[in-house]
Amino acid sequence: MKGLILCAGKGTRLYPLTRSYPKTLIPVANIPILQTCIEKLTEQNITDIGIVISPSQERIMKDHIGTGEQWGLKLTYIYQHEPKGIADAVKQAEGYINKDSFLLLLGDNLITDSLAKLMLPVTSQISYASLMLTKVDNPHGYGIAEISDHRIVHLEEKPLLPRSNLAVLGAYAFHPLIFKAIAAITPSKRGEYEITDAIQWLINQGHPVPYHITEKQNSDIGTLERWLEANRWMLEEMSPTHRIHETCQLDNCDIIPPVAIAQGCRLKDCVIGPYVSIGADTNIEGCHIENSILLNQTQLKNIPYLIKDTVVGFQSVVAGLQSRGTVTDQ
């Protein structure tokens, strides 16, 4: 079985933070979302993974993720030249997948549940597709599944009148027959090729589509609020205390866990935490920070107010009341 991760999206809802930085590389608890997706696949002994990207992302992806050798993996980059939807992104990988079954992850989703129950029906040839679902409070904003007799009987993308509160997460298992389904569908009203339409085609052809409902933490990192929320629960799950790299220099600082502070950081006269992630090579002096994310190489000095519910962009500089870079509040 192969793995496939979709990363070609532009992350426009997180602009300007993602203007020159792919959304799938943004860190949660100082770990890029894409790296977490790769780790979920390797938990299932998948070592051959395709990553669908936009051609404009190639250099930064390879600089940050590489070829997979550092993890003992084979990573193959696949291009989606136009943003035509999830099903179209999967279609670009048909040659790479060939005749193999595969696990599909959306590269901007964090899922903590195991993928084992998801892949079992496909690997055991019980079905051609299997989906992970979760209960949501606002089903109008998701692809929604209607279930009956332990199977999915209907899927609809962002329905006006939802038939359930079970949302389709960004994790799927597929037999290569899904490519025939994708070839059979037409663009939706949004002008995109929807993966839910392709799965519905399988259902209409009489193929059973089982599911796994997860009650564990998951998040689509599509907004600033969701990013900060995911950072909170990831910090809690990764360690009951704080994670501070051994190269960090702390001078007269009060650290309130959980936090994550990456390599090369220098902090002086600060109160940090709870729920703060600080990227590599960051300098902070005279600041009080809570529930925030600071990307790599930021510089903060003598901020006279509490920094809270905030994301500070890569290489931003904020001194007193003057700033240069990107600072975004929730």
C-alpha cells in the first residue's frame, strides 16, 4: 500500500502568513503539519509516499522535507498545475499509484487517531474505499455522510440541509478503482472535482463504503483560530510538561507549560506560556506571551502588553510599539 498527501492548496484564509509559505509546512507545536502526516503513514509501515504540490511549491518543499531519506522513506513529488479540487489532485497521482491501494491524507489536516481501522477494509478487499468521520457542530461547512447498516449511503459537500452531523475528515483509504470514479464525475457548483462525488459514484455502482468514526482530536488548519486551537491540544498531547531544545538560552524567564521552544532561541526577562510555540532562532526580551505561535527567526523586545492569541510571522521584528513583519491576532 502507498501513501498520498495533498499539499497543493494555497492556504488563502491564512494570508499573509502563507503567501510565500505553503500551509502544509506551517508548524503546530513546532512540527510542520506535513511531517505529522508523513508520521501517520509510517505508523502503518507505509514507506512509499506521493506528495501532490503546486509547481511553485517545489523548491521550498524539497528544502524543508527533502526526498524522505532522513526517515528511511521514498517521497515522490507530483504536480497539480491548477487548483481544481481534491479529486483532481488525486487524479494527478494515477501514474504514481498505478495498481496499488493507497491511504490518502489532506496535508492541512491533523488527525491523531490510528489509520489502521481505515485501511483494513481496503487491504482485506472488503471494499474499494473507506472513510474517517467525526461528529461536528456545524455540518454546513463540511462534506457530510449519511450512514445506514454500517455503510455510507450518501455524501454531500457543504449541504444546505445536512442529513447528519458526521463530517468527512481528510483521511481515506482507496483501491485504484477510485480513478475510474474520478473520471466519471463532473465539476461541482463550486467548479471543483469533489472527492465526495467520486466516492458517491462508487456507492451508486453498488460498492460498499465502510467508515470509522473517530472521537480523538483532529483539526483542519484552515483558520487562525483552528491553528491556535490545534497548537494547544498538540502541546498537551505531546508532553505533560514543556519542551525546550537544549541549545536555547533562558535568562530570568518564567516558563509555564505546556510550551515548545525550538533550537537556537534566546529569551531574557520573559514570561512564556501556557500554550506557546516558539520557532527556531527567535530572540525575545521583556515580553509576556500566552496561547501564541511564533514562527522562526522572529524578534520581540520590550512589548508593554500581554501577547495572547497571536501568530507572529517568519522573521517578524517587533520592538516596543514598532513592528516589521506579520503579526496576526485571532
